[in-house]
Amino acid sequence: MENPDTEVYSGIIPYLSSFLQDQQHPNILPRETEAYFKIGFFDLVREHGFLEARKLLDSLGRKAFKPVRAMEEFLTRTAPDCVVTTTSPRFEHALLKAARRLGIPSIAVSDLFLLNEREWILEGGYAEHLTVLNRQVADDLYNAGLRGTEIHITGNPAFDSLSPLPEDQKRRAELRTQLKIGKNSKLILWPSPAVTSTPLYSKQLLSPSQVSAAFEELCADQPSFSYMLRPHPNAPYSLPAGAEKGFLDPGFSPRDALVISDIVCVELSTMGLQAALYGLPVICVGFAKEAVYPQYGLAKAASSIKEAIAILKAKAYSSPLRSEDMPEPGTATQAIVDLIYEIGTR
């Protein structure tokens, strides 16, 4: 980056000092935040001039940053064989665009469904390669107009820990014996969300009593079912009255809760997605659009708890497909490492 000790930069440092007072994060050092804003703002000044850059930062905050020029200078100095980032906006986006302009191989590693990220992924001049969760995400991006970027269906490395392990079956048997869950019993897990209401949506979340009453009716009709309510740590509750076939999660880790379960019914808890990636059948109740992942073949959608019970009674649920459409959990990290090696050594 060019030396900022010129007249055009004279007002930058005092301006940023006042701006940074409201930009601190407990897990990020102040000097790191300062460096982030300096690099981003210097690039804005070089592109737009100081006054216009200040207007952009005042109105957009850090969303105004896309320091492609600074990243081009960085890559020119360091001359990497390959650039690998996530699909985050601003600096990582700028790094990918800079690599593309300089002809340096680049890979963007995505996490979920790339709905918000499409704003910049489809902008043009994006990464040479993009890894995605499954076939449906890849098809959606292509249909939305993504060209010039090769898409690789690898899964998400962050979810590799959800891969079923050889010891899971032994652990499952031990835990189910402790809880006196019959060998042939179908245990339904209901992981509750962290909130008791949803001000962002017009729909209401179900109360534990409503959930328990619905599952009691199911268990009375089909005694092979039982259920476990899992309160969120931020919103604890007691076992509702009348819960004869159900019990509260005794404090299992998320993995153990999945290991002992056969089916997961959920509204907005992230454990619904975790369960699907682990390989369990998932029914998303009432909030399939908001949860998103049912749209990608990872859960059955039910508009209400009544419909969910009907699906359970009819056994009209199934585990997510394991194929090229949805890579096996546990394989994503190696797939991406192999891709990086292949691209970086061409």
C-alpha cells in the first residue's frame, strides 16, 4: 500500500480514531480492528477521494470496504501459489477478486446455502473455484447465473465432526439402557430453540406443553414411539404435566443426544441441521422456510405439529440421501485439501 503520509490522508487517522470507539469486539484486539479499518478506508480514499470515502463509511460502515487494490499489492509481494478463503464479504471477497485479476489460482470454501453471499458471488470476477455443501446448492448457483467459477461438491469441513463414528453404536446402546429405552423403540428428539417467542416472524413457537401433548397422542396410538425434550440452555423448562412417554434430556452433549435418537423434530434449533448431517431423519415443524435446509433435501417440512404427527404415524420420513448430491460427513476436509493441492501444483 502506498505511503499515507500525504495531504490527502491527513484527516484519516483522527477520523478513524473516533469511528473505532464503537467498533470493538471482545475477541478481537483493538490493534487488529484498527488495522482492518485503516486498510479498508485507505483503499476507499484511493478510489473515491477522502470526502466521498468518508461519506461511504458513515453510511455503510464496514460494508463499504472492498480493498481489492490493497490485496493486489499484498499478493504481488507474497506471490502465493494459491489463495484459499471462505465466502465472507469485504476483505476475503477482495482477496479473491485480486487473485483472479493477477491470475493466481483461488478457492472459496463455503459453509451452508450461500443465499446472502450470492450478492457478491454473482458479481463477476469471483474465485476460480468454489466448494459447496451439496448438489442442490451447486445447481441453484448455476441457475442464478454463476459462470467462470468451477463448482466442487465437497460438503463443509466444519461438519466433518458430525460423521458417525464406529463407537457410536456402543455408546447408543449404553445410553439407551441407562434411560430404559426399549431396543425397538423409536426415540424422537425435540431440541427446543434458544427463545420462547419469534418477534421476527408472524408464527408462534410451540410451548413444551403443546409439543408434549402432541407426542403423547402419537405414543398412545403407536407405543413404539417415545420422545425426549431437549431444552436450550438459555431457555430451560420442566417436563410438562402429563408427559408419560417422554422425558427431559438429562444433560447430554449434542452428539450424545443425536446418538441415542432415531428421528428429530424441530422448529428453529440448529440441531435440526446437525441431525440431518449426522444422517438422522428430520422433520422441520412450522419454520421450514426460515430454517432453509429443508429446501435442500435435508429435512421433511411440516406446516404444523399436527402434520408432523401425521408424518410420524405414516412413517413418511427418511434419512438424507448419501451420494454425490450430499457427500458423506467426514470427507469434506480431505476433499478440499486434495483440491488445494491439485490447484496449487498445476
